[in-house]
Amino acid sequence: MKNLIFIALVSWFIAGCASNNTSVYSQLGGQPKVEQIVDNFITEIEFDPIMFEYFKDSDIGRFREKMIEHLCFLTGGPCEYTGDTMVQVHTGMNVTESDFNHGVDLFIAAMNKADVPHPLQNKVLAVMAPTRKEIIYL
């Protein structure tokens, strides 16, 4: 009986450790959820006069493809990001801190519409946060 309890406790501990090592990508549900978030984000941008100005001359098909790759890559998915660097993409756009923050709000709205739980949203935002310095005031 003691061995059974010990095995159960060890199994529970190992399962707990394994779940902590699960990628954010896997926690999201993989590619379908990443695509849903990006599609929702594009819709948010489309109907937002502030953010639409930054994207009005963009190739939305390419943006969608590269945003999916980038989000997949940043969250630990199997994707390789093949697009331009964030500095290359955003140089000359003069994205202000206020507009950047507004874009984050739209991205959060996109995750809400995709039913991503708030603790998981925080994990997604945490892996995306380092790109901030590569986007604003360039």
C-alpha cells in the first residue's frame, strides 16, 4: 500500500513538473488558436482608425502569414520566423508608445475573442514584450 501511495505521489509530482515545461504555444492549443488570434487581431486593426493608419498600405496576406509565424515562434511552437526583423518592419513608421500600447490593447481584445484565459494571455504578452523596443520610435 505504501508503494502504491509513493508511486501515485511521484506520478503526480512528475505530471506537475511536465505541465510547467509545456510551451505557451501548446497551452494555447497550437496552430489553430494562433491563427484565430491573428485573424481576430487583423479584424481589430481593420475597424480601428488609429491602428488602421499604420496598416492601410500593407499586404495583409503577408502580414497574416508572418504574424502567425512570429507568434508561433515566440510562444515556443514549431515555426521558424522567416520575415523581416521588427526593426526593419517598423523603421520609419514612428510608432508612438501610446499607439504601441493601443495595439497591445487590440491584441488583448483578439485573445479575448479567441477565448484565451487571462493567465495564458499574460504568458503570451510576456514572450512578445521584448519586441517593444524594436517597434516604437523608429
